[in-house]
Amino acid sequence: MRLSSAALTAILTSAVALAAEHKILTPAELSVGNNLQAFTNLRLSEQAPETGLEITLTSDDPSKLLLALTPDKPGVSSIVVKMRAQYMETPDFYVQAFAGSGTATYTAAAPGFGGVKGTVKLSPSAIMIVGPFKGTAFKTTPAMPAKVAFYSGLISAEGKLVAQQGIAGGKKVTFETISSDSKVGGVNGSFVLESGESTVNGEFKPSSAGNTVISVKQPDGFTMPKQYANVTATVELPGMGMTGEIHLGKNLQVPSHILLGETAGPKGVDVTITSGDPKLLLVSDSDEKLGKESITVHVPAGQSRVPYYVQGVGDTGTVTHSASAPGYRTRVAPITMAPSGIMVVYSPYGPPDEAEYLRAKQTRDPRAFTVTVGERTPTYLTLWPVYLDAKTKRGADITAQRLRPGITIKAKLSSTNKAVGTVPETVTLEGPAEWKMIEFTPLSAGHTVISIDTPEGFTTPSNASEVAANVKAAVETTAAVK
């Protein structure tokens, strides 16, 4: 049976309308760097049929654009992307670019969905370098290598990074680095980015102190970027830490430490510590040795810490002391000299707390204690060496410091009422003593005040220079007699 021209026209019109309704949609914008690749996919205007769908993608210019189903495979001019039934998006496929400017197109076609053109913008590419934490500059020391990383990416016409993209499948890119000052250090060897990869790590190996700029020698087909083109490495000698910003009392001493910024090597490190003014400050390698103007302490291999001691000679001014060692930066730290005094306190109480030392206005508190005549447990007082505030002449628990070696104090004590209680008339303190305990002997009920005469070379504290004792009579007991 022959169809009339009107019927044939209706069938063709219906087929055209059906084809118009079934469309393949390409990405609106896709840019790929030269010798790089990017993944993308296609969409359908409606679900794939129950039998699934095969879409054929063909490069219109294989010299500039190739296609692949996986990131590690060499690109080809044509691939087939298979879709499952009722899906509206294709699996990802890869677009590989082999030009750094202009555009290239590909055709996507499928039965019942017609064909469509996809456009790819071809852009320049570069190998970029970053330092630790993705920075463009970093610092390290001669014995501390630093991690660097290299990235392949698409760059704009101005040379700025647009997107990180992997090497086109089937290609392998080899490149080297350049150091502006190889005496300072560099990133040795060549590096390879395999197909599909976009990152490779390297290591900056420092040699000596200074600055150097590490850049990538761009391989063929890649462009020197304006962004992340290089990193600046600053190699510094490691530093040292030492005690500073403290107060030190005259004739007292404080334990201190040298802290290396980098652990000592196989032979260890000798550190020289020097006082800026031996009339104010001495240094020692032992808390039992009289200090000197300069000492040398040894940090064993693999260690980074060694003790030393600062000893006060003066009671005013600020003096520096320094630490130096081969391969390390010299460190200078200040110490403020202060007057010192001897406090006398009831042992269980200890020295006054820091609140009394820090408050603007002093509150007189003799911190009296109470004992009973005939107690079995001895009653002790303690003499505490402390440094004093230069203005208020107050001390506290936080200002307590040991006597320095070579200092001997013969402290004279007194009781205002010896009939109530007594203490030894003379007590000797020798450095490096931290305190000295003395016994208080209660004799009868009443009140007495124990004080200490200020030793030569020391200052009388405005607090805790005496302590009040209240003595109670013993409690008498009687036994019942039958």
C-alpha cells in the first residue's frame, strides 16, 4: 500500500519532532591545559531507553584533542560511552588537549538522540612548585630538609593558576629544578609526572645559611607561570633558648637551661655562656660552684638541653648574658638584678603568697602562729632567701631563690620575750641552701616576736621580717583516785 504524500509528511514531521525532544547535552564550558586532561560527562534531555544507550564521541581535530575512558589510557580520536537504562548522565570520560590556545570540538551522537558538538577551550599549562603548607616561601636550618611539591595545572593567559589537572593519559612528563644559589641548597634530581598524575613531591636539601630561589625548568609544551613559578628558601642557623626576662637577687642563684633549636650532632655541641657584666652577674655549670664571667657547657649528641646557673652579684640594673655555639645563632637574654633579703616565717605557712607581693598597697600581716607549752611535736620556723621588689622591698613565695655558692650567712635571731619562747641566737646559711629550718621552743604562756637581723649584703624585707608567736599554757589533767 502506498502512503499518500500527506501521511508521509505527517510521519516525517513526527520523527523530526521526536528527535528534537531527545537531546544530548554537552558541558557549557570546558578548559584543558596543553598536554593535560580533564574529566567530564554528558547529560541527556531525558532518561536513557530500557535497552541502555551507546554514545559515540569523536574528536573533530585529533591533533589537538583526544578522548579516553580512563585517566591512565592514551587518548584516541573516538570512544564509545555506554549508559545504563534510565540514567540521564554518562560515566565520566577524559578530554586531552595538545595545544595551548584556541578551541577544539568533538561530536557526540547516539541512536534516537541525534548528534551535538562539544567545545573545549585549549589553554597553556605549567608545572608549579610550592613549599611546606603550600607556601611560596619557607625557612629551615642546614640540618633540616624541607618538603616541596610540584603540580601540573592549567594557567590563564596571564600565567595564573586556574585549575590543577593531571598529565594526559599515555604521556610522561620529566622536569628538573633550578636553584639560584646552589651553595645554600637545592632540590636534587629530576622528577616525573606519570599519565593521569598531577602531583609529585620533592625535598629541598639545605647546605648553608642564605637565601635561594627554587624554580622549575619547564618541560616542552609547558609555559613558565606567573604564579607558583618558584619558592624562596631561607636557610638560617638554628637558634638557642636561654633564661631571660627574670629578676635575680643579689647573692642568690637560679637554675637555667640552654635549649638548642636543633638537636646536637654526633659529636655534641659546646655552648659558651658569657655574662655581660661579671660585677652584676656570674654563670656556672653547677649549683655548687662559684660562677665565672664565662663558662662552656656540653650538649651531648642527640640532645638539645643542658643546665647552667645564673648567680647574682649586684642588686640594681639589667645585665645581659649570651650563649654562642658553632652552627647556631647567638642568643642574648636580659636579667634584672634585685635586692635580696632573708624572711622568717612559721614553717607550715611558708613565705607570703604572690598576692601580697603584687598588690599595690601592702597590708601588714605578721602571720602569727599559736603553739602550746610542752607540745611533743617540735615547732619550726624557716628562713627563706628571696629577692625583693626594688620599690616596695616585698618578697613572696614566687621570689624565693637559693643562696649562691661562696655565700655564708651567720644570721642573728632574737625573741622579744625569751620567757615565752626562744630560738637559736645565731643560724648559719651556706650556699646553695634554699632555706634553713630553726626550732622555736615555747616556754610559757604569752606573746613574743621572732625577728632576724639583716645580714651584710642583704636588705631588710618590708614583709615577713618577723613572725609573732602566741604560746598557750599546757592543759593540766588529773586522774581520778579510787
